[in-house]
Amino acid sequence: MTPLTVHTTALKGLTKIHSGKVRDIYAVDGGTMLIVTTDRLSAFDVILPDPIPWKGRVLNEIANYWFARTTHLVPNHLTGRPVREVVGDPEDLALVEGRAVIVRRLRALPIEAVVRGYLIGSGWKDYRETGKVCDIALPPGLDLASKLPAPIFTPATKAEAGAHDVNISFDEAAALVGADIATRVRNIAVALYTYASEHAAARGLIIADTKFEFGLDDEGRLHLIDEALTPDSSRFWPADTWVVGTSPPSFDKQFVRDYLESLHWEKKPPAPRLPAEIIARTSEKYREALARITGPATR
């Protein structure tokens, strides 16, 4: 059964306070918000016109799975309140059930907490040019998709809509949020990545890299916010396809990016429509990621 796809929301009785690339956020009260994970997909920082069936529900379920299993490392923004407490309209409730959560309002930090365990993406580009990633010197002779000696914390700025995140050094991150908070973010992010990587490895998956977002409460305590360890925020590779020197197939939107790269599109709005087979295959990849991540260990 294909669920109702959701590209844009306009919930009755609630005020929308933000609409991002994937998530719509509504005010609930002074201390909480409703986050709805839509089926929107962005590529090259442009939101595509076609929703991907199941995507929002998959992302919501994967994020909640990790939130529930990482509270020993860091608290998160979930309140545990059922969505039906704040979404009273039956049609709206049917629209958002399974893809929405009520969360605490926290002061989001202005950095992306990226952790890399393998050399890929912008990290590979930086390494080829400088031998470093975010000012961290790496051993010479590494190749594309090489496993790093240890996971590294490589923060980035949080870009405005339509712009690209920019890799920054730890010192630059500390200048933005303070040395103490930057150190805590680094330690927690690496611990989360290490924990999740061990979990994924037991299920035949490699987490090449991932990004986290954190927020502070009124007492200055860090909380994990937004999403965690989903195919939108991470590169998941099947372990049996990983070969150094090649870019392994992944359970994320790289499949769509590869298709768009084959077109004569300048990577600016408006984005092209996606063929039905690309939409279907992308949906399959997200659902396979959910099954692999949340399923039983295979070794």
C-alpha cells in the first residue's frame, strides 16, 4: 500500500513558523513545537517538485529509533506527547500521523556537527587539495572511501536556504559557540557516531559520515535535535559493496543526484520533474535503509 504523500502542509489551528527543505515546523505553545517530516526531497540545495512516497515516515521512524537508543549519551528534544494532542482536525491528523513529533523548544546551535569515519564527499575533495579535512591533518596516501584511522569531528556552518554548508575548523566552531560547548558537541557527536557505527556494522552497514544538530535548554544542557542518523543526514553503505577507491552505492538521495547530474540542469530553481522509476527506486532505498537499521543483527 502506498501512503498519502505529503509535499507541503498547512495544518488548521496551528501557526507554521518555519518550512525547511524537508520539515515543516508549527508552534504549539511557548515551550514546544510540532515538527512534520514531509516527503520533500532536495538535491543540490533545491527542493524537487516530486514527493517521494514513504520518505517522511521513514525518516521520522529512523530518527525516533536512534533518539530512543542514545539517551545514555545525550538527551534529545522529544517530549513523548502524542501528536493527536495538538492536531485536532481528522484530515490533518491522518496527514501527519507517523511523520510528526512534538518537541521541546531549544536554542539551536549555529553549526552542523559532522563526524566522518570514511573519506568521501567534501572531505575527500578537501583532502585531495590540502591533505586535511577541516584543518585536521590526515595520513598521506588515502584514497576515495578510505576508512580513517579514527572518526574525526568536522563541523560546518548552517547555511541559509539555497546556500551550501561550509566546512570550518574546530577553532572556528569554538568562536561561534564557545570553546566549552564546541568541545562538548565534539565529544558527544563522536560518541554518537561510534555507537551507531557499531550498531550498523552488526547489520551489514557502514556509516561513512553523518551530521547532528544540537540545541541548548535554559540551563545550558545540550540536546540532540532535528534528526539523527537518517539517510538524509548520513551516508549508509552496504558493507559488502565497500571498495576503497570507488564510491559505494548508498541508501540516500545520491541515487537522485546521479540522475540529475545526467541532465542539462543548472542546479537552480525550478528543479526538473523526476521520472516515475526514479521516484520508485528512491522510495525503495529509503525503506530498505529503515529495514536494515532497525532490523535484527545479522552478525
